[in-house]
Amino acid sequence: MLIGNNLNEDRYFEPGEVPFATSESTVIAAGGPANYDLANSNSFCSGAKCTYQKEIQLFLGNEGLPAASNTTAFDKSLANNTYKLADFPDQYLASSAPTADEGLAQIGTDYRFACNALDAATEIAGFSTVYAYELDDPLAPPTSASPAVTTAPNDQYGYATASQHGAELQFLFTFPSTSSFSTDEKQLEATMQSYWGNFIKTGNPGRGATVPRWPAFGTKSEVQRLVPGPANPAPFTTFAKKHFCSVWEPIISAE
């Protein structure tokens, strides 16, 4: 099996899960709808300014997290420790100020996508060969045409879309965005198409001398990081730590 995810999956969905409190252009300038709501009264937080912790609680409720898990203590720990706002600087804001939207989107990515993908790879590897991947291209073009990108290369809702949901498809098929690929992205495109072609033909994406090594997931939980140059795609074993799966695994297992 070939299975994987993108580093920033939920950046595609997060803007649709936080109501826009004002015009799209104003929200984009603020760094996204959740970031706007930290400084302005809004409907998301019942007519008041939001705190980051409150946004996490509301966002996880929208994501379907059971109320028994979505407690004040849990949300506080996420806000103050696991997904601190300061850990999400936005290159499109003045002085690279942090944006709550990237923080919420990473919470959604880890809870809904990454840790579930890890679970699937781990279980299937017990009886079949698994090749796992994660696309990590911080400058990947947006996969949605609306709204128009406001700041090159991929600022769509006030923060970088990066490797959002669907971003890998433009490396495998012909998308309008493919024409804007950098030289490094074109190299990654060629490598990924070779990987997928090799897997279809032989069951092993790394078969052959023309592509970087891609080991099976196996007992080491090796995940292939698909990254544009100058580095080559390569395996890493810290996927669970990177996505805080120790936080989400008990919740996912209970669901």
C-alpha cells in the first residue's frame, strides 16, 4: 500500500470553519478569520473578542471532537503548550507575527489527518508492505482558485496555504498551478511521478536508481518526506512526535 498525507492538510478547510466577521480583504490583511477575531468582536465568540484557547475549543467542536475530550483543561494545554500561538509565525504579516489560523489548521491536520494516517500505516504494515509519505512544500501553490492569491506565492486567506489538502495532486497530474512551479518543485514533480509509476508497475516506489531511496514503513515507522530541493526526498522516523500523536491517539482510539 502507498499511503500518506500533506503536512498542512487542514489549511484548506480551516477558513470555512471560522466565520468571517468582516470583509474578505480585511480578514486576509489580519492573517485569517481566527487571527482577526483575536483583536475584534465577532460572531464566532458570541459578539466578543476571542482568546486563542476559546478558538481552539470552538474549532475542535466544529471538527467533531467529543465534548468529553474537549475540556477546558485540554484546550488550555493545547493553547499554552502543544500548539502555542508563537509557534506559528506568518511570513505575510508584519514582523512575521503569529496567526491563530495556522495554529488551528495544524490542530485539525494532526487530529483529523496525520495521526489517523499513522494509525492506518501501522496497522496495515502488520500484514502487508506499506510505503508512507508526507508532502512538505511550504511554497506549494494553493489548490483552490478562490479567493485569488493576494501575496506571492501562496497567501490565500492571510496565511500560507503551504502543503494543504490536495496539494500533492498538482505534482502528479497537470493542474493550472503546475505552470508556476519553481525549478525545485519541477524536480519534485518528476520524482513523485516516478515514485507513483514505479509503485504501480512494481509495488515499490523506490525501485530503480533514478529516484532517491524510499524504504518501506516497516517496524521503524519510516515516512518519506517529499520535499522540493535543494534537499532530496528522504525517510524520517519522527512523524508521530511531529504531529503530537501521543495527544490525539487516545481520542482517536476511543472514537
